[in-house]
Amino acid sequence: MRLLPAIILSIAIILAPIIWIFVPRLMSSEEQGFAGTAIDSGARIEIEMLSQQVEDLQIRLDDMAQEMSRIAAAASRVPVAPFPDQSLAAPQPGTPGTGADVFQQNGPNDIIDAYAQVVLIANRREVNEGLTIAGPSYLTRVFGPPREVMSDNCEEMTNPRLASKLVLEDVGPIRVRMLKPAADSLRRVFEEVRVTDPDLYARINTAGSLCVRQIRGTRGRASTHAFGLAVDLNIDGVLDTLGDGKTQLGLTILADFFKAEGWVWGASWGREDSMHFEVSRQKLDEWINSGAL
């Protein structure tokens, strides 16, 4: 019951600007008898917008009522154990980007549509626990530079050892140009996703894989993309905002599949880059030791 005043206050805050804008215009329209098509059309548009906002408010109130009922029921039982996978930990009430903001009810495909919803990345600094990045220095020491001279633009790979391993292949929902072991590994990841979550699989898109260029702001320092060992992914072709600590819900699910295969997720970096997945140093050393690279 203590939440009731807060709910009422939230409703008042949301409705106040709507009423302030809409009512005077509606009264003005009535005084003029809707004398023109412009006034009539404008009023109808505002009414439709108001109706949509009220409907959205009702959905949010329903979600809050369901959450309150769940909390009350849970309080009478033994507390539920924490989620084993903290990247998908249960959202806490009041946390931005969770709850009704994520699973907003819009029709019969609510959960499917939630894959593209933007959420905070839980415990993002620990998402790659047990894995380390190879890094430009290590990659250059092992393979040499991917190209003798690099610019800020994507160019062809000229390193003969690496170029001989390059492939352009479909790896499930996307097509990539990468080193052969990385493409095969990526195919295994997506096959696991397809079997486990076909709805998510169908919405995976890419923003690119191989790009032989220097890291912007450096001289001759190559990113993992330049070695054909990284890929940028998204849901429905919507690019992630770099460095905001948030990502699409679908990418948080994909991250678990990638970690199991030995790939590092860019969400854990100081400047979060959650579209980015790259082969870990552990996986790379495995391929080198087996002769695959």
C-alpha cells in the first residue's frame, strides 16, 4: 500500500503536461466550432496521441500491479535463489531499463520484441571472467602486422600467413570474412543459438567483421578486426550506442554462447562496446598449438 501514493504521483506527473497542452486547444477548437479542416484535423491528431499515451499508461499500471502482487506472494515464501547467470539477473524494481520498460506489452510477440530492447548490462566488468583478450601487441608479435602500411580506412590484408587463412562464408544468420578457424567457431556459436533460441537467431545482424586498418587515433596499431578475429553484431540492424553501459537484450543472451566458445565480449571494456565479440587469447593459443593458425 505504501506504493500507492507514488503511483498516483507518477500518474499526475505524466498526465499534467498532456492536459496542459491538450485541454486549452480542445476548448479553443470547441469555441470556434471546428470552423476549419486544419483545426479539426489537429484536434483529432492530438486526441489520438492522447489516447495512445493513456493506453501506454494503463499498460504500465497493469505491469506495476502485477509486480506488486508478485512481491507480496514472494514475501510469504522462502526467498528465491539468485540467478546463476548474473548477466541475466532478475531486474530489480526501479532499475532503469528493466521491468515494464523492457517487456512493454504491445501485442502477442512481447518477448520476441524484447530482444531489441535496450537494457543496462549487469556486472559488465565480470562478463568475460576466465578469458583474456589477445590484444594488438600479442597479435602482431605472433603473426606480424596484417598489412605493411595501415591507414584509417579498411584495406586488403597482405600478411601471407593470415591472408591464406581468410574465408568469406555464411556462418548461419550472417556472412563474414574472417580467418577460417574464427568463422568455423562463429558457425558453432550460431548453431547453438539456432537450436536453443530460434527467434533470437532470426534477428541477428552484423555491422562487419574483417577491417584491416589502424585503430583510429594511433599509428600502425591494428585492432582485432584487422586480423580477422572479431565481429560486430546487433539485433535487427540497430547499432549499439558506444560507451553508455547499455545494450540490446538479445546481445546479453548471445554473450553467454560466445563465452562458452571462448570469445570475449566488448561490453566489459572501460569504454563499453557491446556489439563487439572477439576471439580470446586462450582460444587463439589453442588454434596456434593445434596448427590451425
